[in-house]
Amino acid sequence: MSKKTPVVAAQHKTSRSSFRAYVIGFVLSITLTLAAYILAMAHINSGHEKIGHGVLLIGILGMAVLQLFVQLQFFIHLGHESKPRWNKIVFVFMVTVVLIIVFGSIWIMENLHYNMSSTDVENYIIQEEGIKP
């Protein structure tokens, strides 16, 4: 009979609990993905507007945010480190930068669309190029 040393027993217990956490995270991720898929398919397959566009959008975005938190908690282990404060600060900074880039790009594209959708621009280009209608 061999007895496990305390270090080996602690590692075995930690690996079992981390495996369990991975399985829970995987099941939650699959469940949220399938729920969003089912919600979208119910909206598409219903002949009449059973689910409104706003409800569909809010439902899918809500499940996406929940999935983000599941991924951060169970797979990236945000908050489980010895110095979680610094990792959270870096994560919040990264999210801020991504949001600035995404919303800045949308703002620029919307501004370009607004300025370029005028018929005055089309008439100016036709006149400058010498295109005869």
C-alpha cells in the first residue's frame, strides 16, 4: 500500500476540482449557445412576429454577456490568481480600448455614410467627370 504525500493529495484534489469547473463551464457555454440559437430560429421560423426584433436582440445580447462571464470565470480564471486586482485592471483597460475602437469606427462609418449619401455629391462627381446621363 502506498500512501499519498500531502502535496500529491492536494494536487489531486485541485485537479479534480478544476476538471469539474471546466465541465461546468463547458455545459453552461453549450447551454447558452443553444439557447441563443433556439431563440433566433424561433424568430426566423415563426410566420408571424411571435418574438419582436427588440426582444430577440436583447435576449441574444443578454446570453452573449452571460457567456462572456462564464468564459472569464471558468476558463480564463479571472479573479482566481494571487494578484487578481492587477489582472482585473488590465482586463477593464482592454475592454475600454476595444469599446473605443469599435464605437469610434461605427461613428466614423456613420459620418461617412451621412456625408456621402447626398445627391449633391453624386451630381458633383458626375459634373467633374464629365459623365453625360
